[in-house]
Amino acid sequence: MAKKKTLFECQHCGFTSAKWMGKCPNCGAWDSLVELSEQQQEVLKQTSKATTGKAKAQSISEIEQTEVQRFSSDDVELDMVLGGGVVPGSLTLIGGSPGVGKSTLLLKIGANIANGGRDTLYVTGEESEGQVKLRANRLDANAKQLYLLSEIKLEQVLAELAHRDYECLIVDSIQTLYSEAVTSAPGSVTQVRQITFELMRIAKERRIAIFIIGHITKEGSIAGPRVLEHMVDTVLYFEGDSSQELRILRGFKNRFGPTSEIGVFEMRNEGLVSAKDIGSRFFNKERAQSGSALTVVMEGSRPLILEVQALVSDSHASNPKRQATGFDNNRLGMLLALLERKLELPLNSYDVFINIAGGIKISETAADLAVLAAIISSFRDRPVSKETVFIGEVSLVGDVREVFQLDSRLRELAMHGITKALVAKKPQQNQGVKCYPVDEVTKLIEWM
Ligand SMILES: Nc1ncnc2c1ncn2[C@@H]1O[C@H](COP(=O)(O)OP(=O)(O)OP(=O)(O)O)[C@@H](O)[C@H]1O
Ligand SMILES: [Mg+2]
């Protein structure tokens, strides 16, 4: 008799191993490996193995070029993060923390797409039809071609898809759906992989645009299965949480467009709507306060003026706190070390907190100079004029480096009536903004 093969799988990242281990060597999660049954091993094989058959590869030069076709979701901001609209046959994952507005956004998008004449199916495994109807009333999402299905079995969803020529499917949420072909619990790696695989297949085969909602853990990854991110075409995450007025949807992966764009939404009574007048929403020009400095970062093709806030206060601990919200903690550590070394500020006996107003996360180094300015301003308790914006990347040796697309950043400042900017080098065209060059951090302190 053939010996039964055992296989263990990490429920966090999908790593497999022939023997059990306390810690996953791939993602470092503890106690996450579970043994797969023979049936589950079979599913794993099916989903990871390419289908057999004759080789049908074609020379790439002979393949006809097909343009990516898109249709609008009738929502400016969502179209923008998707790279210009919804791609038929694509699978998009939208993740976010509880209550951030995932269901609200997608129900409205579903209605928009349905109003555009495309049959759309909204599958909810979390709420009853009555609950969704209540929300639809509030959002004005009662579209004739929007169909609702309260269901958690994948097979039933697939059966429903066969009944009508749906062009869009929304699954709320992937963690509640389960396939009868697999015995593990809903939300487990095996289930999620199987379901996503099936949905991917059906998306490509029937050219249905599919959106799946995924819950996010505190650490910011899709609860449980990270495998999901690798399988889908596009991954979008809501930044921040439900306490913020503006909700930001950021692209992390997109097989059909750039990932640099963000979508900015606003939670209102009538739902999560594209925010208006975004340029002036993330900063306050009114009153200069100590510990606050402005910068301008590029979010995809859009320049955004942001306010960096710093609080420097006496520390009573042996290890002073350094904490950043919306800014990279390691980068903050580096900037503080630089301040101590180059500018001889005795920051090692102070706690330092950094926050980016409006709940946005800065993913660019162009804000370094503003972070330094905010820290110095808080430390000295001297306000920085809100007429001045700080733009520049700071290197380990204390040089200030130029940033890309300075032109569009300066234009944005001019549009909001900001008249001065500290930059690494004087630009050829200043767009009407007075530019003061600071090529070294020591000069920043002189200027301040
Ligand atoms: N009547 C209302 N008026 C205005 N806003 C509301 C109303 N009801 C709910 N909301 C907002 O909608 C949010 C909930 O949105 P939604 O259910 O879409 O979130 P979700 O991301 O799907 O959450 P979950 O992860 O729990 O499914 C609430 O946090 C609240 O801000
Ligand atoms: Mg929801």
C-alpha cells in the first residue's frame, strides 16, 4: 500500500512543507501550519499545476495586439485608481479595515455600472438582503439591472452567473464565501485560493469584471490569506480607518495600469463619494503653529499639499519614543539621527511624534525636509510661516536632493496662493513661487 503523503500549509502565506513547523520559514507567522487532507492536497495540485496538453506557444511577434478596453464606473476617483476605468475580465481585490466603507463604495459602483446598461450581480455573505436594500435606499443605488444575492456558497454564485449575462460581479466578502469542493473553514487559505481561482477562471472566460472585498488585519494585510494578492489582477487598499473624514483608496498592484494613483473619497450620508476640491483638503493655511510644516508630494499624476505635524516633548523614559503616523518610522529614525549629528539638537532626551494630517500615508521622500522643519519648529516652539513649503529629500550625509516633477508641484503651490518654497536647487522656472535653495540640512536651520 502506498504511504499517505502528508503536507502542511501555512494559513497566513500559503507556504507548504512536508513536515510540521512551529514557525513558518516564509512569512514568520507562528503556529500557522495546518495539515491538509488528501482532498485539500488535490485542490492545491489543481490550482497550482498548469493544465497538461499539447504545447501551443506562439511567437510573441505574431501575437496580435489587443487594446485594453475599459468602461467607466461613473466614479471619477475609482476610475482613476483603476488606471482609467474598469477592465472587463479583470479581478480586482479591494481591502480595508472594518467600517471604512468597502460595502458602501461597491454597492454604489455596482449601481453605477448597472445604470450604464450592464447586468451586475452583488453577492453578499455578510449582510441580509434587507440590510443591503436599506443601504441601497440611502445611497440611491436601486438600479434596475443590479441584482442582489445573499449567499455564501460559491457553487450557488456560479449557478446564478449562468442564468444571466452578467458583466460585473461584486463579492462581499471573499472571507465569507466557501466552496463545497474544499472541506476547510471559510476564510482559510485553501478556501480562499480555491474560490479566487474559480473566480479568476470565470472572469477570463466570460469577460466579467469581478470585484472582491477582503478584510484587513491591524497589520495591514488581507486577513489570513496573502496568497490572494498574487492571484488577482489588481489590488486596492483603503488607507486609514473609519474615523477619518476622507478615505483614501490606493493602488498596490495593477496588471492593467499604473499603481501610483490614489482615489480620495468622502463619507457622506448618501455614501462614499469622490471628494471635491482635493487639493485644499489636506492642509490648513490659516494659522502658523509650532510643529507644523507644509510640503507637496506627488500622488500619481496629482500634486498634493500636505501638512506634516511634529510634537517634540521631554521624555521620562530611558528609551525615548519615536512614532510616525503616515510617515515611515525608519525614515524618521534616520532624520532624527541626522538632526542630532549635524545640527547638534539634543533630541535623545525627547519623545518625537510625527503625524500627517488627513490620514494620508506619504510614500515619497520629498517630504523629508518638511519633517525636519516640523521637528525643529516644535523643538524650538517657533511657528513656521504657512506661506512656505518644504520640498526635498534628505540624504544620510545631510545633503538635500532635488525631487522629480518640481514644476507641477510649484504650479500647485501657486494655485493655492503659496508664495515661498525651500527646494534643493533653484529651478529654471519658478511658476511664480519664490524658491530658496537649501542644499544642506545645516542651511535649513539657518533659514529657520
Ligand atoms: N446612515 C448613515 N449615514 C452616514 N454614514 C453612514 C450611515 N450608516 C453607515 N455609515 C458609514 O458607513 C460606514 C460603514 O460602511 P460599510 O459598511 O460600507 O463599511 P465596510 O468597510 O463594508 O465594513 P465591514 O468591514 O464591517 O463590512 C460607517 O463606518 C459609517 O461611517
Ligand atoms: Mg461591509
